[in-house]
Amino acid sequence: MTWRVTVQMPSTRSYRCHYHPKDRDGYPTPCDSGVLPFVQIRARDAESAQRIAHQITGCSISSVERLEAAAA
């Protein structure tokens, strides 16, 4: 008897996470331009992307948006 096992890895998507930067004392600093900096993350879902972005930046995350693949 032969068994075939197929393992599907959860697909990852690209997310852009905007964050509030901090000053040297650790307090949130306003952006002069009004545009928040961002990091791009590959994750399973938006919640995972938000957690990873917070771990990377150490800042509070303002928004998370999924980046869609461009249509050909």
C-alpha cells in the first residue's frame, strides 16, 4: 500500500505596514510631511504582518494594507 501525503504551506502575501516613528526618548514623533514611514512584510495575514512589523520597528503600527499583484 502506498500513501501519498501532500503538505500545503500557507501562502504568504505582501503587506505594507505604516508606523508612527519614535524620537530618541521613545516618544511618538509627528511627521512633518504628513506621510508615515512604512515597512513591507510577507506574512500569512494582516494580523501576522502587524505583529512582525511591530517587532521589527518597535513602533506602534498605524495601518496594514495588503498589496495586490499587478494584473498583466
